[in-house]
Amino acid sequence: MKKTVVLVEDDEGLRDELLVALKKAPDIKCLYAVTSAEEALDRIPRQPPDVVLMDIKLPGLSGVDCLPELKGCLPAVEVLMLTVHEDSDLIFRALKAGASGYLLKSSPPAALFDAIREVASGGSAFSSHVARKVVHYFQMEAKPPVEAGKKLSPQELTVLELIASGLINKEIADKMGVSLPTVKTYVRRIYTKLHVRSRIEAMNKHRP
């Protein structure tokens, strides 16, 4: 089954380029595109996709400000932020608000497709230096310990550390010398043991 996507982008030229690119992915289908956060909040809850590609800066309500409202309506929807520059502070705000990652607008189509697939499968897509910023933030907050009898295995700890370094599932599989399905199993076990639903929450809740 194809992963469904909705595009939120006000720049007509870039919007058209992205729509053309998305048509080339055999396993991804763009349902429709909207041009503002206000239009996104009106239409997406009525026609939700698997993944929302959202411009981080929009006229009127910004993509970052739209994000918590959209997640409030659709907690399960994955949001991938689109940005011109790798502004780590703005991206970090978006991640804290519930985004699953971000993508530079200048990224090639293959990177776009990989990012969509990654977040649609429960992963995240962001660079290592932004990942470190996320980890540092959560290290500054009090974190409850893992429940007794629910401690992570050495392999799961390794996966969590690689997640924190910004690697996607395929890169983790290559790094550990295991299959991609095995990594996905480890990620699911981590989520179950830590009672979380995302990689960001896992890094927040786990105490090294």
C-alpha cells in the first residue's frame, strides 16, 4: 500500500516541483497540496494522510505554530518540516512541538522519498547536530527511570544511542551488521519498554 502525503507549501514554483517529484515515487502518493497553515488545519483533519510535508515558514500562521494544533487533531499523523536553511533553533522548536524530522528544500528527490518512508515507518529524519541538540535538551530535564524488569537490552541500548546520533533505521542496520527488520523490531521493543510512540520521546524518557 502506498504511503500518502499532503504538501503544505506557499511557494508555487517549489510546490509544483515537489508535486512532480512525488509522482516519481512508486510507493508514495500525494493526496493534495495546500498553501497555508490555515488551509491545512481546515482540510487535513478531514482528509488525513500518513505524512504531512510542511513548510516551516508560512504566511500567516507559521508551520511551527500550526504543528501542535494539527497534532492535537491528528496525534498519529507524521509531520516532516521543509526548510530552506538548516536553522537548528527553529527546527528544534518544531521537533519539540511534535515533528518527526525535517528536510532541506534543496534535497534531491531520493532524499525526499527516503525521509517520507522513514517517518511513515515510525522513524525520524534529522541531522546529527540537531539530534545532539535534542539529546542535550532532554539531558537537562528530569527523566523517569525505566520500569523494573523493563530495562533495555544491550542491542536496544545500542539502537537508542544510534537513534540519538541521527541515524535512520537503514543506517543503524548497516552499522550494527543486522537486517532492517531486526532494527525495526528493536525500535518497537524500545517504544514498548519505555511507553513511548516516537524516537524523540524515547530519548527524553530513557535514563542512560
